[in-house]
Amino acid sequence: MITKKKLGKVEVEEDIQDASYIIKKDGKEIYFKPGKQDEMGIDDDIIEVIEKTVTKKAGGGVARLLGE
């Protein structure tokens, strides 16, 4: 289940199943998944900037599936 919240120019999508977030602002997206502390007290947070780049348009059967 995904919940969406928006405040000003910032939009946050929270995926309740895996406790991750996608934060969108000014055309950029950041994936954030908070970590859990291990026995040594170290958090393993995952933060990834999502780059949306297209290098080549799909062709053939793939293009029809994608609606291009």
C-alpha cells in the first residue's frame, strides 16, 4: 500500500510494505529506506538519487507494450 503526501513543492510517497519513501522535489526523486540498527548500533540507511534518463526509445514489440 502506498500513501502520498504533498506539502508545498515536496511530494512524498510512502510504501508501507517495505517502509521506504520516494521524495520528489523540483523534478528530482530520492529513494530513502531507513535501516535497522544491528547489534553494533549501526544503521543501514539506503539513500539513492533516482535518475530518469532515456538513452534510446523502445522499438518493435517492446514499443507496442509501452504504448510508443
